[in-house]
Amino acid sequence: MNYTYFDDDKKYIQRIRGLREDHDYSQKYVADYLCTSQTMYARYERDASAMPIRHLIYLAKLYNVSTDYILGLTDMPSSYNELASAETAVSQKSCSDSRYSIRWKTSDNPSHKGSDKSSNKSLDKKLAKNPDKTSR
């Protein structure tokens, strides 16, 4: 079986070491932050052990960068806070600004109140007349 290896496959190893050194943190300090041993963290930097996803997330928060930057998927070290605020801004965008709008059918919507009740009443009458038969 042939395996494909990518040059950037282990770029995160260089990134976590570079970020730690740029912030003047020791391996012990980062290991304590991650609630792991210094030996285990050193194994992450040497690629002797796989780093758990939760540690990736904590490192992104510690260094205030995106997880994509640590993983080598982007070269822009967008801060964690910038990404979170951008996501909030997108989610707060009004539906009226979008190409499509969604109207939810609720019992509070006056245009649907009468039609829902009348269809339910007619169904109740059919079931009362023929309790053995179910409507489709």
C-alpha cells in the first residue's frame, strides 16, 4: 500500500516550539499550563507522541493564535480573540440582509393560527367518527 506524505504534515511541531520560544516560555511552564508533564510536552515537540486535540486548543488560547496557524494550514497567526469576534459578527448578521429569508411557522404567527386550528378540528372529527382508522 502506498502512503502519501505531505511536507507540511508535521508543521505543527515547528510551530509549537517556535511559539513557545517566541513567548520565552519554558517547556515546564507550557506543560504545567496543559496539566501534563514536561517530559510529555517535550515528546510533542519531538514528534515522539501525538498531541491531544484539547492541548491544541489550549495552546491556541495560550498564544492567542488560531489552531489553523498551529497546524500549519495558514501562515496568518490570526488571534483566537479576532476569530471569535469575527464569528460573532457573522452570526449576528440580519436575515433580511441575506439572499434568502426564513419564516418559521409558529402558533404566535397570526397568519397561521386559523389554518392550523381548522385542520386539527377536521382531523379530530374524522377520528371521532372512525376511531379504528388512522388518517394519512
